[in-house]
Amino acid sequence: MKNIIPIFFLFTHLVLSAQQAPDFTVTDTENKVHRLYADYLDQGKVVVFKIFFVNCPPCNAIAPSVQQKYVQWGSGTGNVQFIEMTNKIGDTNPYVIQYKNTHGLTFPSISADGGALTAIIPYMNGLFGIWSGTPMFAVIAPNKSVHYDVLFNNLDNVIMAAGGQVAVPPTTVNLNVAFQNPSLPQGVSYVLKPANASSPKYNITQMTNGTHQFTYPSATIPEMVNPVIVLESTAAAFSSLLTVTDLVNIRNHILGSQLLPLASQKIAADVNGSGNISVSDLVVLQKVIGGLITQFPNNVPAYKMIPESIPLNVPTNGGGTVSLTGELIKMGNVK
């Protein structure tokens, strides 16, 4: 009989350890949806799962340290993601947002409004172990196994055991594209995307309010394969930069009396996208200046960037600052 109790507890422990994390779908305070399996575990990510409530004294005391830990593990840019959920029905979005702002938290927080109370049930009903109160940390590995009620001081070791990898520090990127006017034309933006794919893509102009300085990778711009910066233009063909002088310069180039000296001018002169400069380009440009057409033919954009794509080459070990340069040209403007 003496061996029955230890064997029983060992069996119970093995059963609890074998339990897999159930899937959940929740919405954070920024109205972003998070799916445990599809968004994280199936993507090979480790999830650090925290249960808290906004008026919990130890939760408030440890919150800044949790934020530091989140940054240490890459702020969501690597294969480790932090998510916290409240266990109080009164912790609605406004209260959780205030809690996040108070402590400067940038990882996803789920309030009662976002489905937290349903998602946390398995972690409070004894499925993985005895519930000991908030804050409670669990680490969920990509194979859906759960390390339950992890001490904060041991969090790093458990994350690594679950397959977590310390993320490469982000690099500060400064994009400088020369243009004859200080402001970027309306309808023109710089976009970061994979070199051989159309998505995902991130509008650098919009996300940086036109400063074109950003960090990569980051929570808003995750790491991607072969990232490049390209130009997107929906601007109209006509601009005050286009004048009769452009027509004269293009005509002289066609006649051979005065060739356009710069490669950028030759690109700008080919407004019909034929690959060469001809009388047809003069006709198109005359129509644009005269207001007869609003777009260049053959899907030629109003603006082009040289080069057409700028590779985002950041240091292998991350960190530091890189400067990327290019030139923006107005199609038809050869002055």
C-alpha cells in the first residue's frame, strides 16, 4: 500500500503533462485576432501565456519586467510570442488598455471583451495543474505541449526548452530617395515586400508618417525572405513639373541635335513604355500636358524609382543603422 500513493501521483503528473494546449481564437485590445494554432504553434512559434487582472498587485509589480522579457525575446519578431489574458469579467478593453499604458506594455493583451475568460478555462480548471493564482505563466511549445505555472525567474530556461530562439536585434533603416521637390508627391509611397512575392507588404511611407525611418524586423514589420523596397504610384500623369521644355528636350533627343545625357532622363522620356524614345512619346506627353489624358498608356506609372527595387540588406547579427538610397523621377520630366 505504501507504493500506491506515489505511483498514483506519478501517473497523474504524466497525464497532466501529456495534455495538449487547446486551440483558442481571441481579439486583443487593438482589435487584432490571435489564433493559437494557426497564427503561432503551426508556424513553429513558442507562446508565453500569462493570466493576470488589472488590479492584481503582483501583476502590476512584475509588468515592467515582463515587458523587458518580451523585448529580450524579440518583441514578437522571432519565434517567441507573448500573450496575456485577464481572468476578471470586469476587465473590459478600456481597463486593460489603461493597464497596458501604465506599464508600457506592447505585447498583445486580451480583455473580457476579447474572449479571455473562455480561453483561460483550461488553465484554471486543473487540466494542466493546480491553479495558484495570478500572475500565472505557461509556455506552450509548437508541438502544443504545455509547461504550466512557470516561475518568472525560470521563464528563459523553459522558453529555450520549448524551442524558443533569441531574436536578432532589429536594425534601424533610413530610406533616402532623391527627388527635386522636398515633399513626396500625392499618391506615391514606398513599400517593403519580399522580392519575389506581392505579399506581405508594408507601406513604409504611411507607417512612418513620411519620415521613411523604421526598424526591421519589428512587431509591425516582421522578418521576411529577401525584403526589398519598391515604389507604388497611383498619381495622375500630369504634374506642374511637366512643361513645354520637356517636349522640346525630347524632340531634340529624337532628332539627335541634343541627346539627353542622363540615364534617368532617358527613362523619364519613355512615357509610353515602349523601351525607346520616339515621336509616340512626344504625342503622349502633349496629351498629358494638354489635359487630354490623365494616365500614361501601357500602365506606365506617373513616377518611377531608380533602382526599381532596393534590397533591404541588414547586418546578419542585427542591430546598427543602414541607409538606403535611390532616385525618384517624374515620367515626362527631362529638364
